[in-house]
Amino acid sequence: RHSMPSLAALLLAVPAGAQTLDMNQGGPIEITASDGIEWRQLEQVVVANGAARAVRGGVTIEADRLIARYRPRGGAAAPAQPGASPASGSEIWRLEAEGRVRITSATERAEGERAVYDIDQAVMVLSGRGLFLQMPDQRIVARDSLEYWPQRRMAVARGAAVVVTNDDRRITADTLVAHFLENPAPAPAAARPAAPAGGVPGLPGADGNSRIDRVEAFDAVEIRTADEVVRGARGSYSPATGMARLMGDVRITRGDNQLNGQEAIVNLRTGVSRLVSAPGQRVQGLVVPQQAQPGQAQVPPAGQPQPMPRQPSPPPREGTPR
């Protein structure tokens, strides 16, 4: 075990690649820490303690503790020679972050308690409390785990997953899969939305590499608008159009009213939901008439005559027995 001084920097190579929040990029990765860096030669591990940071290009991983696992470059079986720097002929194949984890780039930010970045598989998995992935247009939250697949341009949120749009519309499900656009043109500055509610300060406007093409939702899907709650077994959402489609045992609830069917189309921008009947099936619904509030007049249903008001009896004439 070899101890390096506090705030030491270590440069190691990583394989090639390119994507936002993607550590699979060519060139060195710089690791720094406030409480020192340990180089465990026999284990081929570098441990950074205290305000640890790993930087590669425009991507930064920060945590209380960072563990970088390396190996001889090119998959050579022989470990590095004793006394040689880990940067000499080595490459990192796995990064582990523990405690107050933050991963940031120019347009994205992810947080959690723990993170594992497997460079061989090109996937980052965050776990623990406070999981979220913040993008300029949407925010993805999860309870169990949050996976980021940069090479596949995909993020997966598991357990009470929520995607929040820039106008605070919410889609929840047991599992959400977000697919990113492939090299789209950046949106014009005038068309870029404002920062989302609860967004992370310091993130610039929407960038082509971090825009969501579509979101797929699985199990216990729910969409809430200002007036309605729409539930279904599975669904999909397009941020570009603001339209969502739910399928399988769909229920639209507005107050005490409920409509049931197999498919629904929801416009998250207008809050309008439309139930679509499946071939050979009918749409069912329960509509409860609006109840009058105290002080309001009771209005009879259309087509039914109103009862005539009862006229008061005239006073009796004098001399007429009462």
C-alpha cells in the first residue's frame, strides 16, 4: 500500500467513446482528494478519500470516497511492476463512488448515495436515497436505482420512478425508460424552456445531447394534470409533442367521475384526456351530477319541468268562518 499526499493528482487512461455524462472517453482521468490517495498495487486499486473528485473532459464525479480499479492496458495478464506508477501502461475499468455522490456535465447532473461506473459495460448505476437525473427539460427521480447507459442513449429509473416536465407535469410508474435523441440539432435559444421547477442551478439551456426523445413507462403508470388523474398498465410520452399514451385497464378520474377503457391519449400541455375504445369494446364511465354548494340554486336536469311555486292562500273575508 502506497500513500500519496493530500490533494494529489493521478492520471490514468480510459477507453475511447463520447457522450454527455459519459466517462467512456479517450484520454486521462484526473483524481484528486483532500485526505489523500492510496495506491494499492497488489489489488490494482486507487482509493481517494475526502472530497474526492474524478474529472475526464467535461464530466466530473464527486463523492466522499472514490475507488478506481485499473488493469494493464490492452488486457495484458501481467500486473504493473512494483514501484511503477499506476498511470504507466494501465487503464481504469471501474469507478466506485460512495457518500454524497454527484456526477455533472455541462447540461446534466445526477445525484445519489452510491454510484458504480462500469466502463467495460458503459453503464453508470446510482443507488441510495435522493436519486435523480436532472436535464434542461426534464427531471427523472427514482427510489431504488437509476441507470445511465450513455452508449445506448438511455436512462432507466426503477422504483416509484417519476419524470417531471419543465411545466411541472408528472408521469409516475414502477419503471421508466428514457431514450435520448441521437445527435439532434440544438434548439434555438428563443425556443428553449426555462429551468424546471426544482431544477439544479448552474445548468445551461437544452443541448442536443441531453434531450429526451421518448419515455416508456411500465406498471402502475399514472399521469396527473390540473383536473384529472389518468392511470394505466403501461404507457409512453413524447416531450416534443407533450402527448402521452396509456394502455391496459385505463382509468380517467375527475373528481367523482370516472371513465374506463383500454387506451387513453393525454395532452400534458393542455391537460385534455381522451379515452379511446378498443375494437369490439365499449368505453364505460360513471358520471356523478354536480352537487349544489350551500347558497347555490338547485338547477333541475334539462327536459324536466320545474314544479310550480306554491301560491299563498288569500286572507279570509270578514264574517267567513275560519
